Amino acid sequence: MFRLPVSKMDEFFGAIAAAQTLYLPADGKDGKASYVKWESGIALSKALNTVRSAKDFFFPQTTNLCDFNVNGKNIEIIDNRTESEDFVVFGVRACDARSFTILDKVFLAEPVDSYYATRREHGTVITMACTAPEENCFCNVFGIDAANPEGDAACWLTENYLYINPITEKGRKFIETVKGLLEECDSAEVDAQKAATKEILDRLPFANVNTDYFRKNTLLDIFNSDKWAKLSESCLACGTCTFVCPTCQCYDIKDYDTGHGVKRYRTWDSCMYSDFTKMAAANSRTTQLQRFRQRFMHKLVYFPDNNEGEFGCVGCGRCLSRCPISMNIIKVIKNFGEEE
Amino acid sequence: MRSETLIPRIGVVTDIRQDTPDVKTFRVVGTDGNKLFEHIPGQCAMLSIPGVGEGMFSITSSPTNREFMEFSIKKCGCLTSWLHMMDVGQQITVRGPYGNGFPVESDFKGKNLLFIAGGIGLAPLRSVINYVRDNRANYGSVQIIYGSRSMDDLVDYKEIIDEWMKDDGIEVNLTIDREQEGWDGHVGFVPNYVKELNPDVSKTVVMCGPPIMIKFTLAGLKELGFIETQVFTTMELRMKCAIGKCGRCNIGNKYVCKDGPVFRFDQLDLLPNEY
Amino acid sequence: MQEQTVKRALELLADGTVNRVLGWKTGEFAYDTTPAVFTSAEEVEKSFIYNDFCGPNLSKYLIKESRKEGKILVFLKPCDTYSFNQLCKEHRLIRENIYVIGVPCTGKVSAEKIKSSGIKGITGMESDGENVTVHTLYGDSTVKKSDAMGAKCSTCKSKKHVAFDELIGEDGEVNNDNARFEMVEKLEAMSADERYEFWRGELSKCIRCNACRNVCPACSCENCVFDNPESGIQQRAAVNSFEENMFHLIRAFHVAGRCTDCGECSRVCPQNIPLHLLNRKYIKDINEFYGDYQAGADLDTRPPLNAYTFDDCEPSIVYKKGGNE
């Protein structure tokens, strides 16, 4: 365990940024936190979390896959991929840190997605323990400890110190680059913070939400439940939940003819959208009930089925606070759980 | 830089055959004149015209063809209309092969095979049929029941007449939906024809066609004593990545592009009916 | 208020006037109410709620609901009735299948607004009309209700119901004295570059979730231009800043003269983009060019953009009014 006086935070960020690009949550004009590239003078946000998740760093909203030049009957394919530069994401919360390992299971499974992989290889994730979780937090339901986050290195911010503990090889390498500013220390203050946070985590409103229903029942029984009709009734069919979700990874591939060449893009897409499964001749999901059900079935049943029981949700609470009509995964889980 | 399956390769269209009024078969090779890649019957490839779109198509030629690949494509949307407008020599982009393919080296081996197809549904089966013809000793009897709206809509009609029907040990039963001048074969829908022909229940069935045909044929087969574990089909859903990541063809815990497109009906019974 | 609304809902269900009730359903924390259709007395008694936290405008749901079997009861706040009228005017609703009860509104509390004032971990809220008591994981606090309302309500244009079959409580008055164009004026006073800068800053946050469009009662096209697969821009996230800008500008133009300024677009935006300012700019322009007009205020007045008069301003006035000459 290492530490650094809070007064030296700027110097610390400066030292990181001197070697590689540093991103951290900072408050915007609207008072909401978002990840920004650190420059001198930018302060770490005190907000619990960013409005958008941190998935952008590895799976951005849009990615240019490749370009084409079309000339008469001939096509030229331009592979314009570049190796990602090294970067550090600082201040990632435990929920988002876990989301990366969930995304890994999709993008790093064979055949590996090279766009994601290069960012993942070159990105160092420095997490920050939570001290004041909010009512919408339920990461503990998925076995995540907000007081002791994963990542390449984890941090704890106390009144006077920033504590940092490397976890992976990449984390240890990171520590080396800023070692001059750090002092070795014991973990007494961190342990005290963990204990205090745990006390709060235990009394969170959703601390004991039970997901057993989705383990005990069969895929088809859950799928065919008549509860979906009521739950999806007022869904606006927007993609807010999908786009703020750190684990949603569906995408679309689209060509854009610039007039002097074709750019092939990948963009985030949402299974909540009416044309998500639309083909020239047919559409396999024609109602919002079906599309709403798909999103939750994927997170609570299909993904766990394929990944040793791990749910496709990290309990970050973003969909709870952002859904325009306040329908969300907690309401779905609780509604099914009520049957027990 | 590691290889990236989403970045396609260039294919050249070397031959175009008008099969039916709305189906054309395209012959494709790489820019070096050789076959782009090897595949298993039933596997698919993503074809694209940059700026128009990309789509998943079944490779309809047999892997035993060492020279080229073929794709039989029905005109029904934006991309397929564009493909139908192509001339020989046009370049397209190709990536693949994708999907599991038919179990030609396992479940099918040594079996008597019954192929049932409707309309363009013959396209994905053509690959298997020709593979079986080229490895005849490995399989038992072959029966093909194929129907379409009219005589003109029978895909690969020439190949069926000139080659398949002349092979020993292959029984071909053709049918069209309605009476037509110049047609002296069977008239009627595929499901009824299957029941009429009353195929032996020992056969392994490979079926592809419009959903309504599949539904009634499967019911008919069950009446005849067939069970779901001996009936295979291949599915079509919207796909973008073809590698089980983009989420579009996800049904239940399966991705049709990666875990399919070939499924046995007992496997489909465990999935939500969203196809 | 809660008691009266529930009572009327139960009565109208019981006497067969309606077979369903469209209202708000209780959530987990008082502030997260969800629009819902109640089909039985039990459902209404169990989870129907009407209080200061029922922000969502229910009018748009009636497009779908009024096409179903039987009559539906809907509770509309004053501003919601403008959307309702506008939808009727555009022949989007089957009016005879709807029974409207106008419910009074003194402004809805926005949990977002309260959270942005630094109050975290809200587990419950009560409002007495003046003050909001907020229960949190870290203790209770009290906020003045006027400080707890979102943009939608802090510049309320009317407390008067413009459409209803019956009213609960006293009807209010149109409030012309609102300051809703204040920010628009500030933007107008900026240089074109400053304004562009402002909007790029806001619109670059857009994630194209379509929440603004999908919640908007004026966006009632059966098939939106942005859902046209041939357009190359349908539904999914924007690929560049041009798309980000154009989506919102096209949408604002498309609802110009029909937007009632219900404020739902800004309420639902997960990125806190003040989208209502685009619409207000058009409302302000329309008022100035063609005379004061409030979309949805009645069923008869011809919308200025659909009516021609000899007094209409010349298109060139657009340049005089602040465009780059």
C-alpha cells in the first residue's frame, strides 16, 4: 500500500499525464460528472459516479472499423486501425471496473475484437473506492465490493491522503511511474474506511434484493411469464438504459458514404429499438414487450447461462436514475421475486 | 496489429446465373483467382457492397468445389437489389466463414438423408447435397423433396435435372404450388407432399424453407413418426457482426450467427420462439 | 389529492364509465413514479399515486390506449392538457374513448434538481406544497419546493386545464408572466459563434438514445424520418457531430408550431441537454413573426405555420432577426 498527501493530487495527476494520457471524472457546467482528459487545473469530481459509464474508453459510442475506396467495379479496403496509445483512467468505481470484465467476456472471446483489445491492453484502470453510496446503488447484489474495487490499482481517498494499492502487473508498472510522489504505508486508515463504507452498503435499500428467481426457473418459464406485459407497458422504446449501461454492448455496423470514400462505422445500438431485428423481409421482435423482455432476459438469464452464472449487470444504478419513466432492472427483479 | 474478422476481404464476381425471376447465383473468388476460404456445408459469409450494406448469406456451393464459392441470393431488400444489379467483374467484400454448419462429418455420417426445401430454402441445402454427392460412400440413401411456387421459381432447376436426378441412389421429388403449363410433375404444397411420400422414419431430415412450410412440415413429420432430434434446419435472422457480439441474432442463450445457423428441432424447443 | 383521485378512479371503474385508468404508479423512492394502466380496483388501491412527484406527461400514451377496446380514464395536469388538445387537433387520439380528469398541479418536484443541490442517497420524499422533506441514507433535509422543481415547472406557463371531462379541485389561471424565454433571449444576444459554441457543448453530449423524441407528444409520426432505414441515420448512436446537431434541429423544426412546451424532452434527457430551449426559440419566433400562439390551447385556432395571411412576415425577416447576413 502506498499513499500521497491530498495536497499533492495535482502533482500526482501531472506526473501521470506527463507519461500518458490521463482521464478522470470532472464536473461539467451542469454539475454532472463525466470523464475528461486531464489538464492542469482540472479537479477530480466529488460525484459518486459519471452520468455515462466508463465503457466508452474501450467500447466507444462510435468506432471507425475501416474505409473503402470504390472505383467503378473495384474496391479498395483501407485498414486504418492504429495501436491505441497508452492511457490511464483514474477514478473508476467498483461497478464500472467489474463491467470491464463483463465486456471482456464478449469482446475478448474468439474471434477477439481488435478495436476493443488494443484499448484494453493500453489502458490502465485505476479505481476509486466509494465512501458514500447512493440509494440506487446495488453492486453488492452482484458480489461487488464498492469499498474494495477491482482494477489495475485501487485507490481510497481519505481526508488527508490518497491511498493506492496495485493489483495487477499493469498496476505495479503504473505505481513505478509515480513512485517519487508516493510513500509506503500501512492500511489502517483504509481498513477503517472500508469498515465504515460496509456499514452503509449493508443498509442500502437494495442490499438484499434477491435474484434467485432467475436462477431457479427455466429460461422458457421466465421468458413466457405474463409479467413482462405489465412491466413493459409504459416503456418509451428509447435507448437510455442501454446507452448509460456499462455492460450493454450491442452494436450496429453502418456505412457512411462521404462522397470521397466509404467509412464503415460501428455504433452503439439498442435492443430496445424497433428496427434492431428488422430484416428486409421480416422482423423477429415486433412489439416493445418483446424488445423490453430481450434486454432483461439477456442480462438476467442469457448472459449468466453462457458465463458461469454471472449476471450481465453490475448494479451501478444508472438506469434507475436515468430511465424517463423510472422502469428499471431493480423493478423487474423485484417484480419477479415477489412470486417467491 | 492482430487480425480482425470485421475487416473483410475483396471478392470478385466471376459468373452470374439467373436462377429464377428473383434469385441469382453469384460465383465469387478472391482477387488472386483462388477460393477465398474453406467452409463446412451450411456455413455463411458476410457479403457487402461498401456504402450499401453488409448481409449474411449462406454459401451454397459445396466445400468439395476447390475453385470458387457460390451464393444464391433472392432479391428482397436494399443490399440484395444492389447485388442483383451487378455485372461480372464487380468486386464485393467477403468475410467468413461463419456459423456452425451441418454435422456432415458426425451426425449425418452413414445416415439415410432426407432433404426438404421450399423456395430459396434450397440454397443452403445445396451445399450439403453436393457435399454428400461428392462423398457418396459416407452416406446412405438420399431423398430430396423440393417445392416452389412455380416451375420458374425452382432454384438450381438445371442442376437438379441434369445432375442430381441422374445420380444413383438419389431420389428427387419436385412439386409446385399450382398447376402450370409444361409441368407434368407433382402439384401441391411441400408439407402435404411429404406426407404423401411417407418417407422412412429412419432418415435424418434436413429442412429449410419459409417459416410456414417449416411449421406444417415438422407437424407432418411428427405424424409420420419422426422425432425432433432427427430433424435439422438452418435459420436466418438479422446479423451485423456474424461473431456473436453485436447482439442482433441473439435468441435465448444462443447467437444464431455463431451457435447456429444450423439447429436441431429439439434444440430450438429450448429457445424462445423469436425467429 | 391522492384520496380524491383514487376515489374517482374507483367510482368510474365501478360504474362502468371506463374499463382502465391511466395514471402514475408508486416506485421505490417516492420520486420514481411510472406511468401505468390500471385495469382493476385492486391495482388502483395498491399502487396508484398522484402527488408532487408525478412528472411524466401521460397524453402521448393515449395514442395507443385510445385505440383499444373500451374507454380509458386519464389524469392530466394542466400542462398535459395542452399536449392532449394538440394531439386531438392532429387527429391522433380517439376522443370518445377517453375520459379526462383534470388534476391540479403546483409544480412537480425533480429528484435530479434536488440531487444537483448536493443532497445524495434519497430514499424518500414528502411534499407539503411549500417544502419538500427529503429522507436520505445520510439524514433528512428540507428544501423549498420552488428550489426543487425542474426546468419544466420552474417556468410554468399555465395552471389552467384546457381540456377535461371533469376537474378535481379549483382550476388555475394561465400564467403569462413566466420567464420562459429568458434563456432564449440570452442565447439570442450571443454572437453566432458563441451560440454555436453553446450548442456544440450541449449537443456533443447527445448519445442518441431517442428519449426526447420518444417522450415528445408532438413526435407522433407512425414512422419517424430518423427510423427510415434508407436514411442511413436510423435510431442508433450518431457517428459524428453533424448527425448530433441535425437530429435535434430537424426534430425541433418538425415540432415547431405544434410543440406545447411541455418540457418532457429536457426532463428525460439523460445527458441534461436543455433541449426545450430549441423549441422555445421557435415558439418565441412564431410569437414574434405571426402573433402570440400557444399550441394546444384550443382545438380551433389555425396553427400559424399552417395558415397564410397577407400580414405574414416576409421570409427575409429571418435574416433581420439574427441570422448571419
